[in-house]
Amino acid sequence: MPTSTPPPLSSWARNIAPSPTLAVDAKAKALAAAGEDVCSFAAGEPDFDTPQHIKDGCAAALQAGKTKYVATSGIEELRRAIAESYGSVYGLKVLPGQVVVSPGGKFSCYLAVLAVCSPGDEVVIPAPYWVSYPEMVKLAGAVPKIVLASDRSGFKLTAGQLEAAVTPRTRLVIINSPSNPTGAVYSRAELEALMAVAERRNLYVLSDEIYEHLVYDGLKQTCLATLGKGAEERTIVASGFSKSYSMTGWRLGTIVAPPPIAKAVAELQSQTASNATTFAQYGALAALRQGEKTRVALEKMLAAFDRRRRTLHARLTAIPGVSCLLAQGAFYLFPNISSFGLGSLEFCERLLEKEKVAVVPGAAFGAEGHVRMSYATSDETIEKGVARLAAFCARLKA
């Protein structure tokens, strides 16, 4: 007797796009595992180990039996420490009840979108964007509305662009500063102009500040929620421990939000992930409580990133046909390779095949004609990889 064909997968599963950054990184690692000499600029994580005092805090929690469920929003001590850090760093008065700790910054952002967006709502996303934003919005049943902020504007959305993109269905705008993939950092004045539009058009703002402590050239990061009472009432600040503390595998993200939104995020999390890993939260608590040790580790990492940033930028801009803005934050450069006449995907595929250099196509970030290069890699990889890139570009120009 013939069996029937199983029903199709859900529309969510059929329409979701896999992460291209993870795909490129996986391909590069597979080639390296097969014995190829690969220079990878694909990774979106620091190449430094988690500081020892953070690991010790986690290990002590494990030994003490901190292995059970905890409050959905996170352990009280950690939420209190996070709230206090926003006060000491930014002068923002935050109550522990406004803080939710989630299993990863990605999940924090997704829950924030779910908390304020309903099916059919529009979300303004400046491009270049982090690859997961549009997919999160679609998984919430909302509609991503992409607005290109090119290298001519420093990869930053202007107030005029935001105003022009807003419709009666617009519910949320996502701002990422410092930015993945460009390293752009919005000034306070630029954020004030965007917030003025958000207040006038009654929008929520998701401010992804996961790279908040990775800024250069004496810049000061502006926490968007500090721009007045109106900003505080409509801003969801997403951050976490992954990037600044070199804790990507720990999966600890945070949001700081107005109480109704924080409550909604916690309730959504209670029905999905329950809580972030208990003993990992004690490692994060050590990072905040032992602030001097954390500061020393961060400064060491920042100094290395700054040196690599300048080296990579100098090498890239010396290649005929490549132009590149100098990033002010995070650990990425986003060079323009449009002069070579190839789409970014083909450029990256051929570069990996011919020269064993892995970079991520700009198309993945909504910005064709560019590639993303992470300088969270060794000085040796930078020198060798860019030399190979220069040879590849020279052949394309020949």
C-alpha cells in the first residue's frame, strides 16, 4: 500500500536563510582541517581566550552546585550588577527588573523583536546590517524594510533616510553601533537626530550595542537610552558578554528595556529557553565584580585590535582598485571591491578557491560590492592573507 508524502516544512523553515558568516567560517575551517593553508578573515569572534578570572567564577559555581534552573530573567546578583554598570558607565538609572539575561545576544535581539512587533508590522533596518536582523524580523511575522547607508555616508543611517522610510505600519528601527559589519560608530548628535524621528513617529528602537566597549581613537560610545526621557521609554538596549569579554561560546546576551518590554521578553523566554545557563552567569558576574581584572584584559585585547585595524586598513588601501573606510569600532573592515566587476559572492568564492583566503560577501549584509574582513585574527594571517588578496586583485585587473 503506497504511503503518502509527508507534509511540507513550515513557512518559517522554508524561508529562513542560513547564516552566511557561519557558513564561510565553516568552509574555511574544513579546508584548514584538510591540510590547506587558509587565511581566514571570516570569524566574528575575538581570537583571545576568556580571561581566567571569568572562567574561575564559572568553575567555582559548578563546584558549588549552581547547576539548576534559576529565574528566567537571570540570577539576581548578575542583573543587579548589570544595572549598576549602566549607572557607572553611562549614568543611566536602571533597575534590576529592567534587565533580562538570555542565552546569547542573538536571542536577546530576537526576543526584543518578538516583544514589540506583530505580524505585518514593518521594521527599518539600515544596510549594511548584521545578517540575522532581517531573518529575526521575518520569523516574528514582521516585514524588514531595508535602507542602504553606503560608504559615502560612513555606513550610517541619516535622520532623513529614517523619516522617508517610515509608514503607518512601521513599529521598530534597529540601530547597531559599533557596527557589524562596518565598524561604524554613530556620534551622539547622529543618534539624537535619529531618536527625534523615532519619538515624532512613535517608534521603538532596538539599539544593538554588543560591541560597546570595542571603540578606538578616543571615541566614547553613546548608549542610545541616555538621550533623554523619550529615548529611555522607547529604547531596548541589547548587549552581552560575547565580544568585549571574549565569551562567544558562553552564550550570554542581555537587554535593558522599559519595564513592560523587559517583562514581555522574560515571559517569551520562559516559554522558549527558560533561562541562560546558570553557571555561565556566575562567570559573567565575576567579569563585572572583578572589574579591574576585566579592564586590564579588555585593554590588552583593544590594543591588539587597534594595531591590526591600522595594519589591515593600510594594506587594503594600498591595493589598486580597493577602497576602505577606517573602522572606529568592533573588529571588522568593510572594503569596497566593486571596481573588479565581480559580485561579492563570486569574488569571495574565487578568492577562497584560488588563494585560500576567506572573507564574507557584502551581499550577505545587504551591501553588494563589499566584503567583510575580521581583524580578530593573527598579525601573521593579516600580512599573508592581504598579500594573497593583492595578488588575486592584480590578476583581476590584468
